[in-house]
Amino acid sequence: MEAAKRSANYRLRHSLDEGHRREVEIFAALFDTEDHREGITAFLEGRAPHYRRR
């Protein structure tokens, strides 16, 4: 959620193209986090995820 807010705020202050580029960068960075792996693992195991903001 925090990343979505940062992306939205950035887009308000910059051009559409720059905002889209930044959104793609933030989205890509989220795939390399412990929380992302935990979310996928929890889904596959059929349990609620335990996020640690990492």
C-alpha cells in the first residue's frame, strides 16, 4: 500500500510518461522482497500471509 501511495503522489507532480516509468520501477522492486515471497508461499499453502514490511 505504501508503494502505491508513493507512486500516486509521484504521478501528481510529474508528467504522465515520467509517472508511468516510476510506477513500473516501483512495481518491479516489489517483486524482490521477502513480503512478496511470503505472499506467494502463503497463497500456495492456503494460509494467511505474515508480512514483515521487508
